[in-house]
Amino acid sequence: MKQPPNPHLVLASAIVLPGSGQVWNGEPQRGLIFLFFLLLLGGFTLVTSGPDVSFVGRFAGAFFVHAMAIFDAYKRARIRYEIWAHSAHGSSRG
């Protein structure tokens, strides 16, 4: 079994560019889905927010989806890495 990417590098990538963590995890469709909803909800909150709302408030939907994409990429990378480490080192740890 090939070694999966380091979860911390996946985390850094996901923070910088939404959806890239999922691509590193070998799930490009999942990354595109996150990117689609980031644009969709970001656009929705931009259009529906009032003129006195801050930048963060105007793009709250995009920030929320980006946060979920970061969490998802790291969690799935960490699980893949731990499964690989467990199978590579055998079941006897201690």
C-alpha cells in the first residue's frame, strides 16, 4: 500500500486553497463539490446581505464551507494515514 500524504501538509493545502486537500486525498470530485458550494453559499450571502454588513458577514457562507472543507480534508487524511501506519507496522504496538 502506497504511503498517503502527510495530514499536516493536507491541512496546510486546504487552508490556502479550498478543495485542494480533497484533491491530495485522492478525492477530486469531493473537492469540486466543496468548491461549488463555497461559491454558491458565498454568492448567496453576498447577494442577500445588507449594505452595512462587514466583509466577513457578506461572505459568511463561503467561510463556513471553507472551514468544513478544511476539517473534512484533515480528518480524512488523518484516518488514511493512521490506517496506513497501522497496516505498515503491524497490529502489535506498544
